[in-house]
Amino acid sequence: RLHALTPLVEQISIDEAFVDVSALTDAAETVARRLQAQIRGELGLSCSLGVASNKLVAKIANNVGKAAARGSTSPNAITLVPVGEEAAFLAPLPCSELWGVGPKTAARLSDLGIHTIGDLAQRPMQELSRLFGKHGEALSLHAKGIDSRTIVTEREYKQVSNETTFVRDVS
């Protein structure tokens, strides 16, 4: 389904991928709605999508949409973060939403009075680099919604796993 849209698909897991639709003529939100409807219609599955200018913000947008949809029968959200509004979208979220902020880093940030991504974005990059080394620079950029990583269409597989999603196999 995704490769029918564009060859720029980065498969993350059996049910998660990044798709660069920037070269398509339709708006990203239109593509997302059409894709969601197609998955529902053809497979009977719900899916949530994050639509943003980069992978980091798209993933977080997807997480936010799924969390907001919890409690309904199945998460079926589309969360759109317009270009230029990445930092504002991220600002109220807890630092733990950022890639690379696990429990230890989150606790250290909290000890420094940094609780939200907006708090983190306000700290000078030099200060974060001093406190966290090279990881501090990435924290600073990510807190501002900056992620320059491109779609990686091929990966070297490091492990093989067995996952059961359905009672019977489906393609």
C-alpha cells in the first residue's frame, strides 16, 4: 500500500513506517486520510498517522493522536503538525516524548527543572552540550522540532523476530 504511493518508505516494524509524500501533488493530510480509509476499507483495520515535516515530529504526532484516541474502540487518529509549528506543537509535551530521553535522562532533566520539551528548547545548546555531551546537541535540536534525518529505504536487518498479529495469516 505505502509503496504504491511513493518509493520513499522506511519500514520501522511490521506495523509502522515513515513515508515521504512531499513530492506528491495532493496535500499530506489528504494523502493520510485517503490511506487511512483504504486500510480500513481493504483490511478492516484502524490506523493512526502523524503528519509532519520530519520523522521525529511525525512519530510524536502519531503518539499524541493515539493517546488522545484511547478509550474509543480503536485508535484511528490523524495528527497534523503544520510546517513551522513543530516547536509549538512539541513545547507542552513531557521531555520523555523525545527520542533518546529515557528514564535516566528524564530524571536528570527534571532535576535541572526541565519538565517539558518547551523547557528544554529554551536552554542554550552550549549548556545542554556541557551537561549531556554530544547528546545535548541532539536534545536541543529535537526540542525545537529539528530533525534532518531522511527516509532510509533499505536497512541491514540485525535480527529476525516472530510476531503474531492475527489469528490467521493475512497478506
